[in-house]
Amino acid sequence: AAGGEEPPPVDPAVAAGAIGTQDAVVINACFGNMFDQGAVLRHAISLCKEGGRVVISHPLGSDFVEQLREKDPGLVPHPLPSRDALDE
């Protein structure tokens, strides 16, 4: 960029015109590692067309994620949310 300044970050989903186009967004085996889960979830929702779904999963389950979080909360700062928590 001019003057040695970094250009502003570009969201690849916005650049590709993906906002509001997806039937589903799958977040698998990483949601507990996201520091700002709310921002990630809002962005995933923005990618979905009306009636689309956001799926948050982990192949080893929420108990496994909780064990990882207990061992290293800096790496896994959050548990997997329950459906009730997401509905709030």
C-alpha cells in the first residue's frame, strides 16, 4: 500500500460475493478455539441464505472439547455451546 501502510483486511466471503448465498456453513472441530465466538457465529449466519443452517460440531464431542479446554484454556478458551445457549 502507499506510504508503507498495510491495506485494510478483505473478507474473502465478501470479496467472493458469498454473503447470503450458502445453504449451510459447517464449523467442525474448531469452534472452541475461536476467541470471539459471537463474531464467528454472526459471520457464519451472514453467509447463509434465508432458512440456511449453521452447524457446529466436533467429531469427538463436547466432553472431549471440555477436556482440552481444561488442559489448555489459552488454546481452547470456550466449550462447545449447547443448542439452548445458541438459541438465546
